[in-house]
Amino acid sequence: MKYARLTKEQFEELHQEFINFLATQSITANEWANLKANKPELAEMELDVFSDLIWEGVLNKAEYLEHFSAQHIYLFRLGKNKMKAIVINVKNSAVDITTPEGYKWLRENLMDERVEFLQADKNYTEEKNLDKFKMIEQGALITKGDLFRYFDGLIN
């Protein structure tokens, strides 16, 4: 397995897609029930293959990632050959930007000397989608990129 198995809730949400996946493998509903009952290791492999296919599709479409911590916002635009990062660093330990109050403080104090903006380009490894997935595993969320575009416009 390359990524991570989908959760039970995700499988339920993708029920029809999973049925279609099994159909492409010529596995009927009865055969699937038999596989789960008598060859659970093969059924597990099918779940893993399906999970990887779904993740691959999601990661191929992802254009932006965001990750918030108490004093940092990491914004990424996922380009074809590299990712562009914008980091907002709040040098005020009294502010936690993961809270509504802290985020409001940041919005009102963007030009404060305690707010630092950093930019960098980062090359992908050989496994571009695995790079993206690892960031998601560490807490990044796939977004539409509104914050990235806002801060990119602000600092460039």
C-alpha cells in the first residue's frame, strides 16, 4: 500500500465507486462476500488497491495545501514540477492563530514587526504524490488556495 487505507466512513461515501472498481475486476457482489468470508487477506488487498487509486486521484487534483499551527501558517501551491511555499510566522507567543481571537489578531496586525513572511520553492522527490500525502498526514489540508493567493498578492 502506497498511501493509507480509506476510513470506514470514506468507504461508505465511495460505496458506488467501490462497486464499480470491483466490477472492473470482474468481482460480483456474491464473489466479494465470499472473498471477505473465505479469503480476508485478498479482500484486504482489494481495499488497499482501491484506497491507493482514490488517493492517487485526489492527490493528482490537489493544487493547494494549508497547515496551521499556533504561530505558523504554511501555504503551498502544488505546481507541476515543484511546490511554492509561503510561511507566515507570528513572533508573539501570546497569540495562537488557530483560535478565532489569534487569527483576528493576525488579520489586524499583518504589517506588525512580529509577523514574518517567508517564501521558498521546494522540489518534489521522485514520488510527487507521496510528498503531498506526507504533508497531509502531518496535518495539511487540501484547499482552493484562497489564502495562498491572498498572501502571494500581498507579499509579491
